[in-house]
Amino acid sequence: MQPMTALRWLDSTKVTSRRLFRSFSADCFDASSLIRRSSWNRRRLRVCAIDAAQPFDSESREKESRRKRVALKIGVVGFGNFGQFLTKRFIKGGHEVIATSRTDHSGIARELGASFFRDADDFCEEHPDVVIFCTSILSLEATMQAFPFQRLKRNTLFCDVLSVKQFPKQLFLKLLPDHFDILCLHPMFGPDSGKESWQDLPLVYDKVRIGSEISRAERCASLLRFFELQGCRMVEMSCEEHDRQAASSQFITHTVGRMLGTMELAETTISTKGFDSLMSLVDNTYHDSFDLYYGLFVYNENASAELARLEIAFDQVKSQLFGRLHELIRTQHFGDSSSATSATRDSDGH
């Protein structure tokens, strides 16, 4: 190679080397920048992911709350005052309600946001998760005997809200096939006493028969949780113990209220707080149907004994009153009995 050619080749090689170095440096710079940006982005995403997974943020709490409030499809049989009363709360609590009744209440049901079925077969074919009987005590047996159970899902949960508990429990066990669940309920309040709030009002329940499957236990728990979220004081109690206690509380309360209502007491200008409490008792009991009161008496085996106790107590109070009155009258008419006896003896001796 000639000297001149060699120099040119060296110069061109240097230029190429410098170009390659610059290109390599630029590529390294772009790569490192990209790595830094990617690393920064990864750090940001990682922080966001950690934040979203925190169990105490509002989104997680709301999700947990929704999970607990599992929506149920609740069927109400007997859409009278109490059935409508419960339906309002069920729908407000996020549950779906379908209803059936002997009387056409489709207009009221539509206003409340429920679906109404005149035909019990159509009602059952909607396959509710829960069926709650809100009938009167006296009509429960006839209603159940005519009810098309065969059209329901095989593991449907059956409930009642009657004021007596042994009677519906025994009826459920007698008429319902074994594959149906049974939960006896007694909200110890009604459309008047529970109009504004259910806070601290007692809800008595007895899990008579609940299947072993997790889904059936969760369904029962979800229904009970509804009442708990409404503020009810949850009381788990056997149907037998409920009736024993109810006879000496609820039945006596209704009896006294009806007695006072029959007396037609009226407000006065000098009424005391005690009298106002009595008038409130009349308002909460006397205006209920007599069938309810009669059912409390006939279908609670403890009611007759409590009524007899009430009569005995009333007779004892009367005896105390008239006994003291007779002593007072005797004293006023005859004076001291010892003085009268002495005077008689003196007269005989004279």
C-alpha cells in the first residue's frame, strides 16, 4: 500500500471509530434513560398497587360491606299491614321482594317496589330464596295446606313472623318436606311501635332446621344480618321458651290493653304521665284485630294459666279493698268492738 493511500485509510478509520463511539454512547444514554424511566414507572405502579390493596381504605370497606349484605329474593305470603311493613324495609335494605295474598294488593306492591302475584303457583315459580308467612295465626294452617311447595326450589328457607312460636314450628315440621329449611322469627314490634326506627327492638329467632351446606347457612345468616343492621336486638331462643315468656308479657299486655279499651277511657285536663302510659298501651293493643288476640290465647298453651293468674290477682286486690272498707264501715257504725261488748254485758247485769 502506498504511503498516501495508507494515511487516507487511517484517517477514514479514525472517523469511523469516532462515529461508532458517538453512536454507541448515544445508544447507551438512551438505554440508561429508558431503564431509569421504566424503573421509575415500576416504582409508581408498585406504590399504587400497594395502596389499592390496603384493607382499611373506603373502597375495600364498601366492598366488604356489600359482600356481607348479600341480596336475597324474599317471598312474602300474606301482604297485609305487617307484610307491607316488612317489605318496605326489605327493599330499602337492598333485597328483592315478591308477594302473594288472597286480596289483590298489586297497586300497593308496585308503589313499594315489589312484584305481586295473585296466583300462588306463579309466585312459587319465581323461586324465591326465602318464603316468609305474614298471615294471621288463625289462617296459617289453611294457607300452608293450600300452598304449592312442589314448585319451589328444594332448599328454600321458610320463615314465619307469628306472635306464637310453637304452633308454626310444629306446623312447618309436619307439612314441609325435609329438604326445606325452617327459621322461626318474631319481630316483637309492629307498624306502630316500629314506624320510625327498629333500634334496640327485640327480634326473637329459632333456627329450627338449617341444612349443612355452606350456602344455606349463609342465606340464613344473611336474613338475620338484615334485622341486625336495622338495629334490632337479636335474641336467639327456642320456640318453647318464647311462648312461656310471651304468655306472661305479651298476652298479659294485650289483655290489660283490651280491658282498658273496653272501658272507653278518655283524656282529661289533669291526666298524669301514668295515665298517658295507659292510653299508649290501649293505642298499641286495642286497635289490633281480635283474631290476633284470640290467636295469642288459643295457640299458646301457657296463656290460659296466665289469664287465671290475672283473675286471681284481680280478686285479691278486690278483697283487700272491700275487706278494709268493711272494717271501716263496721267501726263507724258500731264503734270499738270491745266497748260494744262491755256495754252489752252491763246491760245484761242490770
